[in-house]
Amino acid sequence: MNKQDSYKFVKYLWRDAEADKLQGVDRLVYRSNRLGEDLTLTNTGGGNTSSKLMEKDPLTGEQVEVLWIKGSGGDLRTAKRDGFASLYLDKIRAMKPLYQNHPERGPKTEIEDAMHPMYSHCVFNLNPRACSIDTPLHTLVPYHHVDHLHPNSVIAIAASVNQERLTREIYGDDVLYVPWQRPGFDIGLKIEQLIKDHPHAKGVLLGHHGMSSWSNDDRTCYETALEIIDRAARYIEAHDKGEKTFGGPKYQHLPEETRRRAIAGLISWLRGQVSVYKRFVGTVQDDEKMLRFVNSVDGPRLAELGTSCPDHFLRTKIKPLFVDWNPASGDLDALKTAILAGLVQYRKDYEAYYNRCKHPDSPAMRDPNPTVVLIPGLGMIAWGKSKSESRVTAEFYNCAIEVMRGAGSD
Amino acid sequence: MDQQEAFDIEYWLLEDAKLRRQPPEKELDRQIIVVVGAGAGIGKATAHRLVREGAHIVCVDLDEASANQTAQEIIAKYGEGIGVAGTGISDCGPAIGLACDITVRSSVQQMYEAVMLAYGGIDAVVVTAGIFVPPDKAGYIADRLWEKTFAINVTGAYIVADEANKIFTQQGLPGAIVLTTSANAIVAKKGSLAYDSSKAAANHLVRELAVEMAPLVRVNAVAPATVVRGSTMFPRDRVIASLTKYAIPFSEEEETESLREKLAVFYAKRSLTQLQIEPEDQAEAIFLLVSQRLARTTGHVIPVDGGLQDGFLR
């Protein structure tokens, strides 16, 4: 069987005929775009890729090793060459003792957050693109090419209660496991050590977060990423609950015309309610998958558990507003009353969450209004500062639903 | 994941730095603006002007193809955006094209319904659609053409504003409406009976709507002197009729654009500034009226006519 035919849930988009015309960072751009093109591999703006390449130093003319890595805030699907940061590899490697020699190190320590600004001292060829928060991972993995992605299927495994056991069950020794820890030097060093201890591992599953693959060959790195994701998706399919997904249906879908008319009649009012501080632009999602979730028995309970990937929180907030309304009643006035009550509670909860969790140096509380509103019978309305941003918010919550579906599989 | 851990990501200083690296918001960011008549002329120029300031543009025209064309031009320039989500029309970019017959209320309602599903609300509505019906060779305007002129230039603008008002009221956020009247609304001109009368009515419609929709929505208008370039109101026959009327020399063999240029130059010379009035000049004034720069102006008609002495109110 050809390699490309061996995957069931992911698209094999790599073409040697195209890739072989490219060299250096252009091949990294090619690989990144192919990964980003398939939404089963990663979400918009999520994940990052890197290649360690030889480049000519603009000052000395000597060949130097450079880490090319997707820039902070960029998007794999649409990234071009200028979307990648470039850093002298010898300089970023020199950052390691700086971190290791610090008396108090680990996640959330002072030295951990102080490391990221250091990358400005490592910039190759005056490239203004800021590097990803995941740069330590890419630096410390001792392979030329690294892909780090946020696939729904893998996060479903990585967010489940038995994440470590499932990783072993699905991947055996092929894939390492690291529990959740936010990106930084500490987790990079842990992965570096794990690879030393398990030199045959092809990748790692990151608890609550995603996965990474690596190789000294870029196509193999791409294929390994696909393999890790496909194996997770196959496991989820084999354990799918079918009709009983999300506890089964509680409400029937409203007919499309009724649904759309209700949304069109309601949405500008809702926009006014959520745009108390700043105006939002909306995106409506009422496809089959969304309706299955909002009409389900477990939807309200699952929505409280949060979203899929921690880096989605800036857009989706830590939970959506799930409106308590019976669509069978068709009573739109009752729906507005339920939304108003839900909004009041949501804002209170958000403020309490902020006050409970804030640190002395935390940024000021952001807009306490929900950006994802789920309405039984109707679907999801997501909000963002632009159409593009609201689509990203909606996409991220689609991911959350897929993760919850996968994580709920037996 | 526990809430403290979630918080530590949501409010992580490195994530906050990412937010702060984003460019500052533009004047019309977060806004959804409906431009009726966006397929050509002043409407098309307005669509391009407002999107530059960050607005999402709903390009509306009787001619769906031209509405889509303007929307596609915007998307080609600014991109579709990045998120992959949204059902049906809600999976759209910074602009969409919609067909609408503004003389038919149900058509206007359908248009707004599509806007709601696409973007979720509106912040401003601009109407540049209009019609000019010349008299026949005997100088007469048939009743049905008189009615059509008023149906588009007055009633149509009213229906668009009236349906928008329902959305503005429900939304509860301050909004703006800008209509397009004409210098001819106050200048009587031979051969423009129906058009000029309809535009005079539109001028007062602006004031009435401003009263009706206050304080939530400001209603204003621009009053252009003749904008020839890009206008669907200047087909070749009308241009030739005007050149003949003003005794401007021309040849029947000349290209339409050349004839339009001659007429535009003539109109420019009649004004104080001696400058041709372009669609972009109207678009600039419309931008000012839509934005917060003229946030305390409502019920007014702003002339953009290069200074027509006949247009001075006295």
C-alpha cells in the first residue's frame, strides 16, 4: 500500500514533484501549508513547525545553523516565508545553561517567563518576525524538523481522564507522553530527556494540548504527524457512541427555515447585549454536528467543562454560554429572557473567576461577555472583533465539540 | 484542566504581549455597513472607502453580478480572513454581495435577513442607488416613469431606512444612515423634472428620518453635483442629450468615455472649484458622516458639488 493510502481520517497532501522544486525555508513553508490545509490536523492559527537549516551569515559570510520557526500569531495554512522567524541555533542553545543554572526554575517561575524575550538576541538576518511561544520545544528536540499540531482527535485523547494509559494503548513505544504543562523551557527540557531515554520514539503526545512529530527528513516528519493523528482518530471511531453521543438527543432539530428565521430575528438583539463594551461581529453555525451537540442531553454539562486547547481561551473564553431554553416551545420571548438571565450569570461568573485567579501582575480583566453562545434547537452564535476573528472563535468551539465527542468515547 | 491553570493561560503575560503586538484598531473596525448601490459609481467607491477603515461591507445592488463584483474586489484586496467555520452565508469574508430591489419591502427584508445570518447586525446603512429618467423628445415624462423615479429615489430609500430602523432598535447600538440626494434637490433644471422633484423629497426624507430615528440613529445625506464617471445614470444617450443641450461640440463617432469626459469638464467649469466631481469625493463625505468624526450631525444634507452658485441656499 502506498504511504498516502494508509491514512483514513487525514489528507495526505505532500507531493514530491512540488516539494522537490523547493529548497531550504521554502520547503518548510510548503510543509506547513500542507499541514494547515487539512483542518483535521490543526486549527487555524494553531500549531507550529520548524526546520534547522544551514544559512550564510550576512556579516561573516560563513555557513551557520539557523532555526526557522513559524512566527507567533501566524497560521500554518496561510503562512508565507515572511511568517517564519529565524534564530541563530548556537545562540538559542546557549540559552539552555542560562535557564538551567537559575536557582528556581520550572513552569511559571520568573526565569521561565524571562527566557522568551531573550530570543530577540538570537535573531538571524534582522528578521522582524517574533518567534513562537513553543520555540524551546523546537530547539531542544534533537532533530532537523519538528511539527507541533493541535488535532482534535489527539486532544480528545490528551484531554481524557486516562490520557497516559490511552497513549500507550494507541501508540505503544512510538509516541511519548508528557502531562499538561504550559509551553516553555522546562517542558522542552523534559521532552529532550525523554527522547534521550527513548531514542526510537517518533513523537510526543502533550496532555491537554496536542502532539509533536520529528525527523531529520522533512517528509518523514510530515508523515509521522499524519500517522499520529490518524491513529488517534481510528481509536475514537472504534469507540464511537453513535446515537448515544453526548448522552443522546434531548431536543429535536428545528426545521432549517424556522431555525434561520429565528436566528435572523434574534441575532441583532443578541449582538446589542454582548456588545456592551465593544462591538462584535457574529458567525452562525447550525450544521448537523453543532445541532447534535446543542440538542443533546449532556450538552449543558459538557459546555461547563470548557474548551479544547488552552490557547483557544483568548477567543472562546474558558466556557461558552449555554442557554437554558426548550426549542420545542418555539417561544422566542422566553428565549430572550433565558439569554438575559444567562448573560447576567455569565458575567458574574467571569468576574468571580478573574478575581479568584488573578495575580498581582495580571492584565486587567477583559470583556466579561461570552464569545460563544449555544442555543438548543438553533445552534451556535460566535463573536469576534471581525468576521475573520468570529470565524476563528466558531472554529475553535467546533474543535471543542469534536474533542468532547472523542474524549467521551468508550 | 482546573480554572487557575486555564486563567494562567488566558491571562499569561506572553499571550497578552501577542495581543499587544496587534496593530491598533481602525476607525470602522467591528462595524458592518450596508451599501445599497455598491455595484457601480458612488456606491462602489464608498464600499472601497469604508473597507479601508476596517468596516465589513455588504454590497447591495439591483444587479447581483455587480454587487458580487465589488465584494470580490474587496476580498481580493483584503483577503478572506483565517477562521474556518460558519454555516451557509455566515462562512463569509469581509464583504458579501446581495441582490435587492429596494422598491419592494419583502426584497429589502430578505436582504437584511441575509446580513443578519452573515454578520449578526448592522452599524450603518448607505444608500447611493438612484435613477434618472430623462423626458421624451417632446419633453414629457410618462406617469409610470415618474412613479418609478419616486419609487427608487424616495420610497426605496425610505424602505431601506425603515427596515434598518427595526434592526437598529432591536440592537440598541448607535448607528448611522447616509442617503444620496443631489445638488438638483434645490436647483431646478430644465429636463430633470421627475429626478429633481424626487431628490427634493429625499432631502426632506433625511430630516424626517432623523427626527423619527433619533437619538439612536443619525440620518444624513450627501448632495452631489453631477458625478459622471462610473455612474449608471449616464448612459451614452443621456450624455449626448446633455452635450447637445449645452451646445458642447462633439462627434457621434467618439467613444462614450470621451463624451463623458467632455460633459464632466463642462460641469466642472460651472463650479467654483473648477474641479470634476468624482465618486471618491462623495465616498469621502459619506465616510465622515458614517464615522464618529461627524457624530453630532444629523438631519443634514452635505453638498459635495464644488460650489454650485445656483445651489447656495438663500
